[in-house]
Amino acid sequence: MKKQLCFFLTGNINQAPRLFIKSVLLSLIIMVLFIGCGDKNDNITNPEPVGYDTLIPLKLGNYWLYDGYLLHDDGTIHDQLFGKSGFVIDDSLTRTIEGKNILCYKMFNCGEELKPYYDEPGSFEGSKLIYQNTKGTYYAGIEKNDTIKAAFNDLMFPNIAKIGDSLSGHVFYYTTSWNPSNVPNEATTNYICISTDSLFTTPLGDFHCIVYKMAYYDLEPLFRSEIFYFIKPGIGIVGMINTVYHYNLDKYRYSMRFSLIDYKIN
């Protein structure tokens, strides 16, 4: 277009009328196309932009696999847990939240074969619904076969974390009878940011992480079970450490550690 306009101004004067007509026709076509596109998009609300540095990238096919270890009280490794486990995003579901249609991703627990735990014995038959925007990662509920079993809208991990900040929400990780997916509807807790730059070592390398602490089982005045999430923005949860806090001793002991060994981000 730039070359055409330059030629019209400096070229052979006899060609000017034809070039002028072509320019007018081209302008009219562009105007029609612009108006047509505007009409189509009038009723579409674009989602809030999300950068790659979000805490847990959410797209179909993304997965995270971990090796698990039982720990001595002092944090040294006692034994390796049998099998590898993790999370896989296998599907999506649109939920209406606060009057807006939000695309939520179905995050299933899985084994190293990456098959979602749908109806495995002793496993929760369904998925966690997760979505995110520029504020952070949200836990939107629990579903089974596209049917909402529990609906909520909790900000789990904010994008901009400050040490000491806390927020309440439903438990993302909950263990009962060794079933980390069976989350009771009433299970709520506080997520507390305890670090914005902690080093976590995995077989894939060292990661500088934001760290959140979450209590998932509390039998005060006896003990409280907690999990620490080590999150690398742009990758996701690279590690988890389970601890037990004893009220009478005012002391922590380690119980389990999970380290990222494989992941895929689309």
C-alpha cells in the first residue's frame, strides 16, 4: 500500500486516475471489513490477559509428576514412596461465577501413565476446577462428569505475594485414608505466604520459589498437619513438604516430601 501511494504521487500523470479509483475501492473494502468485524465482536467479552509468569500455567495437556519420600523427623529421607503421582489437566468446564462465564480447567490426580483417576478404587471420581487471571490461581469447585459437586470461588495463590499475607479458602490438598483427592465440601483453611524466594532442589534442578503454608488437618491441642507448597511462577508447584506441628512441644517434625520429576506446559 505504501509503494502504491508513493507511485501515485510521483509516477506518470496519465496513470493517476486509475490509481485513484483503485485506492478508493480498496479503502471502501477495508471499511466494510472493519465494520463487519466490529459487529461480530460486539457481544464478546475478552478474558483478562494472563502472562506466562502466572503461578500455575493452565492449558489442556499440561501435567506435573512428582516422586514422593517418607522423611525422618529431621527432614532426611527415610524411604521412597511407591509409584509416581501428580496432576494432569484433561478437560475444561465453563462455570458462571459472579455473573461471568469463566473457563475452568479440570485438574485430575494421576499416576505416571498420566491417566486421570476417574473411577480408580479409593480415588475421588472427578476433578478440581481451577482457573486463573492476573490476580492469581483460583479453586472454583469440584466436579464429576460435568456435574458440579461443590461450588466455590477461592483465590488459592495470589500472583503478587507478600510474606505474612494470608487468605482463607477451600483445601486444595487434603489427605484422608491416603486419598489426597477426597476433599470434604466443608474443608477450609488459611493459605499463608512464608517466602517469596526460597530455593527448592529437584531432580530437574534448583528452583527459586514462592512458598505457601496450608494446614489440612488440625487436632488442637495435640497436633496440626501442614503442607508447604513451593511454586515456581511459569512452571507451577515444583515441590511439597508435609510437616506435623506438635502443640505441646511447640515443634515441627517432617513427614513427607514431593519433588517435581517431569512436567509439560503447552
